[in-house]
Amino acid sequence: MSAEILRADAVGVSLDHAVLLPPTSLSLPTAESVAVLGSNGAGKTTLLRTLAGRIRATTGKVLLNGAPVNERHREVRAEIAALIDPPTLYPDLTIRENLEVIAAAWSARPAQIAGLGSDSLEVFGIGELATRFPNELSSGQRQLISLAVTFARPASVLILDEPEQRLDPDRRERVANAMLAANHRGVSIVFASHDAHLVERVAGLRVTIGETAA
């Protein structure tokens, strides 16, 4: 198996005595994908937020390349690109201009893997949206643009929360192909999904909330 890049050891999150995430462990190898499974409300999104360093675990720890994950550290933000909430776009820039700004802002460092830049539009089959403004997009188009933005910037790890949502089967196939291509480039991916076909195609490992990857 490839070297490990991201690890969660018995990570749990509680708030006001309510358990948002039961203790869960996960190991993400380099250039592979791990699917996070579980029913609605099980804690999948909370786990992804914790892996990205956006919230602090109540118990356990998350390590990126052996060091604690904290989104306030630029080194962590440079390594991890996460699509958990819709990305913020500049309303007065076209979609292509937004992608160019994002790619330039995260210009590659030695430890990163180059992103797709504006080529991500073609990867997700939405090249025709390049000259549109964010307020001109439908719900499904927004999801594809969100994915394009996430894949555009350089990163070593992608964290994706239900990347297939609001997409038809053909678009979901493009998402699967983009994820597999990212693995091929050396990018590691952890994603939550309810799409059995996407999980089967992409995930080399799976973890169900409260259990270890197998």
C-alpha cells in the first residue's frame, strides 16, 4: 500500500453532550481514495470538516503527513482542497476568471500537486459556462462549478462531501473519471457519498462511521 498522507485516530466530536461524530479512525494512502459511508446524520460531514481542520476533534487526533491538522495553518490549507460547503466566488468575475484567480492564489509549492486550473471546466464538461457569471448558474451547474473550483487549485488531498449531489448519471460518471484521474496524478481523496456506483468505481478503501477502513 502507498504511504499514508492523512490519518484520523479515534476522532470524535461532541457539542453540549450531543455526539456529532462517534470515535472514527481512517487512514488515507497517497494517490488513493477512501469513501466515508453512513446514514444521514451519522457524522460524515462532521468527519470531513474535522479532517480538513475546520473543526477541532473532542477526542482523538487528525494528522497530515504526521503533523496535527489545523486550517489556520497556511501549510495545511495549501495541501488540502475541500468541497464541504459551496465555495465563495467573485460575483463580478466570470467562471473562468474565478478559476484563474483561485489557481494563481494557490500557486504550487514543492509539496503540492498541480491543479487543473481552468482546464477543470472541460474535465467536468462545462466549458460553455466559462463566460457566465455565478448568478447565471442553475443548481446542477453550481455543483459542477464547485467541483471545478476544487479541482482547479493545487493540492495533495481532496476532501469531497457528496460530490455527486444534484447531478444526473452522465455527470456523475464525469465526477468519477475526474477523481480517478486525480488519483493517477498522485492526489489523495477522501469523500462521503450515498452513490454506490461512485464508491465502487473510485474508492480503494471504505470506512463506515465508528469503524476502521477495510
